[in-house]
Amino acid sequence: MVRGLMRNFKFLPPALDSIPTGWYQFLMTPAQHESRTRLLDAALNVFRAKGYTATRVEDICAAAGLTKGSFFHHFKSKDDLAIAAAGRWTEVTGALFREADYHKPADPVDRVLGYIEFRKQLLRGSLAEYTCLLGTLIQEVYDTNPPIRIACEASISSHVATLTGDIEAARAAHAPGAIWTAESLALHMQAVIQGSFIIAKAHYGAGPATESIDHLKRYVAGLFGRTIQ
């Protein structure tokens, strides 16, 4: 998705292991920081296009226009890159969603439904441009590489947390007797959206995914007493 998303908004010392991760950006020169970001952004695209297992370090370097020396300057391994890529995904997609117009309506139901519609509008371009890095990685490594799975789960949870406020406000205003929680509905929405990406891959096109998200929108609208076609 990041090529599609980006259309809408792209030698540390030996004591590196003892330095808090959050300080790296201050210790790297601008050129070093730029090359690391290029590798991460390349990873977002290549992992989604080729899958995690099939992707080689050489593929990432070629997509970033950098050498393997540069790669290993910033990352210990492909696994290390994938974990960092999950964080980069959170950063890039988080900016996109924060700036989206679905936040503008006064009624929280309209904001929740607007979010779903926004997700549908992102189904453009090639599969690798709109499918999710996190889902792609998790499907491959959920049982074989716990650190990558945990990094992806953290990114998903971070996104879910951005939705729960609007969902809870909508529940309080329009479905006060509902027994479900805002977090459970936010997770269900992500499950449907992630599933729609799998269907899109199976059909090699966005049509069925679009219809799936339309069904999700009708379902969520019904929870709040709305009827939409």
C-alpha cells in the first residue's frame, strides 16, 4: 500500500547496542538517516509484492538503490529490517489516516462509516500498492518468527486504538444498550479489511474486496440504527 499511500501525503559507533533506540535518529547523519528510510520504504513495497520469505536482501537493496554494505550498516538481518518496517508502516499510514477527511463529521457514526469508506477508496493501483504489509508478514511468519509477529501486532493495535474513541462515542449516542465493546468492533473491522485483501489476492483484483468492505459498512451502520444501500 505504501506506494499508493505515499501518493497521498517516501557508521554508528560500536556501542550501538547500548544506545536507546529512540536516540538513533539524533546520532545518524542526514545521509545515514535517508539511506535507512530508503531501505525501509523499499521493504514496505517489496515485502508486499514478493512476500517475506521470497524477498532477499538484494531485492531490498535494488529497490532502494543502495548497496548491501549500506543495508548491513543499518540492519543486522532481514528479520531486523522487517521489525523496523512494521514501525515505519505505523509512521507512514498513521500520518495518512490522521489527515483524512473522515475525521470531520460531527456525528461519530459518520466518522466511523467515513473511515470504512476511506479504506475502500484506498483499494487502487496494483495489489502491492494497497494491500497491508502487516497482514502479509503475519500470514507468513506468525508461528516461525515471534518478534516480527509481535511488531506487526503492535502496529495493528496502534491503529485499532485510533478508532475506539469514535466507536465508543457512536455506541454511547446511538446504541447505548449494546453489549459489544469499541475495541472488539474495531478489531472486527480490521479482520474484514485484512480478509478483503486476501480475497483481492485470490481474485487478482480489487472488485471482491470492494464489495466486502461495502458489506462491512452496511453491517456497522446497522449496529447504530442506520440503513444504507
